[in-house]
Amino acid sequence: MNKLWDKGVKLNKKVEEFTIGNDQTNDLCLARWDIIGSMAHAVMLNQAELLTNEELKSLLKVLNSLYYRAINNKLNIGPGVEDIHSQIEIELTKELGDTGKKIHAGRSRNDQVLVDIRLFNRNEIAEIAKLVAQLSTLLLEKAEEYKDTLMPGYTHTQIAMVSSFGLWFASWAESLGNDLILLQSARKLNNHNPLGTAAGYGTNLPVNREVTTALLEFEEMNVISSYAQLSRVKSDLALTNAIASIGFTLGKMSSDLVLYTGQNFSFFSLNDEFTTGSSIMPQKKNPDILEIIRGKCNRLQSLPGEILMMQVNLTSGYNRDMQLLKEIVLPSVNTIKECLSITSMVIENINVNPDLLNDNRYQPLLSTNKVNDLVKQGIPFREAYQQVADQIGKVKFNPPDISGYTHQGSIGNLCLERIRSRIETLLSELSSPEADQLAAKILLKCKNGSIFV
């Protein structure tokens, strides 16, 4: 019997394969978290006197062995087994017989998958946050290095006002800092414990959900059992919103770099090892790496819409449609982590052109500065504007010296420490206990006898 719900009726093979879908592949990402959740659940069952001390010890011993198989990629889901939850229970029953069969008391696969996903999401949020902070740090270092190196700023893709490479780099660092705020929100929603809500309507067994909440280091629990299932979409939606926001930042920055590394701009250049060639044009040095980042990140921005559409006509309670959330969320986590890592490589190795504003085509960049200089002399702004416009029209415009930038966030006063401090604070709030730490803590408490009845 490979299915936890098997009642002896053979299921149509095509129906079985269609229903299981990609769970056998996707669920391997959740294996270590399923095992840790089962450890905590077993401890709770022991405290509820539904498992003896000896049964708990034997279950934890086998679960610990399965955990190390999982982290070493030696735990697989067998043929005909629906998911990782089934596989773990099969392994426990094979080793321990009736004791292994007791592990499922007081829970359903519904709350089991929920706790797996919460633990997975919480951990991945911390990993993503570290990569965001790493990229932000690089951007701030570049901003400091090139704070006095000027470049054109654009509106409507037309030359607009003077900017600096420092301002350009710093703007993306601050954008990533705001992305951390969304990650913080996602972490909070994913840090509520659903374990013990069973199929969404609780259980008449004497479970104590405070026990698993503490053991798994959740901030608090999902209080109402029937809400736990509704919260699955919300917690995944929060994570994908954060991922989409980071994707927006990376995609937009990559688009700038694709444009600015082109020969018609030459603001930046990439080393040869970061470019590809053409099969027909010998001169080509294509920024494929940036285009792939942009393409992947554009796709990531569609994730919240996919999740919302998936649940738009679902009634409350568990629906099997929710299984498909894993196909959206799990791959997206790897994608954004990969894009963050590659973008950091690009930024670390990018080259800046320091002599851009020597080109006469950029003289109009300082027209607004000239207007403001006249305003400082007491001329009304609109009149000063017209005077400078006339000079430009008659090709008599002489750009002024660049000065007067003192306000916060301007090219003369980037306030980089404020951005750095904000990011460091957010990162510290996004840390999360790793799987090994959680597993070790549960086992150590049991070894010391501190959580036995």
C-alpha cells in the first residue's frame, strides 16, 4: 500500500499519474522540512501521551537517519508513492512497524504539507535576503567609488539632467532595500504554525499546538483551524510578491545595462568573459547574460497573477488545485537566487566610462542647472526657463559649472550610510533557523530528557 488513503480500490493509472503530477520531483525540496515537522509532531504526541517515551525515541532515531539521507540526496520517493509525506511514513513503518503507523495521529497531509512549505519558505526567504544584501553591498561600494563620476540622466529615453554613476548604483541598492521590506512581510506570514489543524477542522485528539510552535520556532500559530488552509495561498502569494519585486529591480537594472553597454552609449562595458559572440558577425560582444536575467525576472513578475488566478474560484477548505502552487513557488525560489548571484558577478566586474560628459552632445544636461542659477539671482523661474530655452534654440547655450547639490539623495549627497544601515537592519530581522539547527535542537532536548512526559 503506497497511498495513505488507500482503501483497497485500484485507481485508474492515467488518473493516478495526472493527479500526482510533479509532486514526486517537487517534494524532494521539502524532504528535510517534512522530517523536522514530523520530529516536532512526534514530540507533541508523546507529551499528549499518544506515544510512549520508547516509541518517541525509536521514531526520532529513524527520522534522524532519514534526515541525513535527505540532505545527502539519498532519500527518493518510490514508484507509486504520491509524495514525500507518504514516503516518510512508509519508511517509518518499514523500520518500526506499528510505531511508524502512529506518527500520523492528530494531523492530515493538509497541515503536513502546510508546515513543510512554511519551513521551506521561511528558510528560503532568509537565503534570498542574504543574496539581496550581498548585491546591495556591491552596489553601494560602486556608488561610493563613482559618486563623483558624472553621467547623463534620462526621461522619456531622452537626455534630461545630469546624474552620476554613484546615483545610478545607489538607486538600485535602495530599490533592493525596499524589496527586503516585502521579504520581511512574506517571512511574517510564513512564520505562523499550521501544524495540528489537520484537514482544516482540528482533531478530537489531545494535541497541543503550542508545543510544535515552540519546537519549530514559529513566531505564533495559525489560530483558527479552518483559516490554515486559506492561509496557504496568502503565504505563497506574499513570497511571490517579494520575488516579483526583486525581479522588477533586477530586470529594470539589466535593461539599463543592456542599453548602456551598447556602442551608442558606452556608459559601461563588460569584460569579454561576460559576453557572447555571433556566428556571423565577428565584432559582436553580446550582453546575453543581462538579457537572460531580464527575461527570467520578467517571468517572475507574473507569479502573483498566476497564484491569484489559481484560487479565484476556489471555495474555502482544502482543494487539490493547491498542489499546483508548488510548481509555481519552488522553481521561482531557485530562479531568483540564481539571478541575484549572477547579477552580483556582473556588478562586481563591470567597467565604468569616466569621461562621458566631455562629449558636446551632453551639454544640454545642464540647462536646468543654468535656469536654477538665474533663479538664485532673483529671476522668476518661468522667465529664467524661457531665457535658457532661447539660448539652446539659438545654439548659444554655455553650460554652467556643476554645483549646488547638497540635498539628501542628490549627486552631491548620496546618503549611502542611511541606505546601508536600513538594509543591515532589515537583514538582521530576516534571519531564520536552518534545518540542521532545528533538527539538532529537537534531538538534543530529547536526549537530555527535558521534553519527555
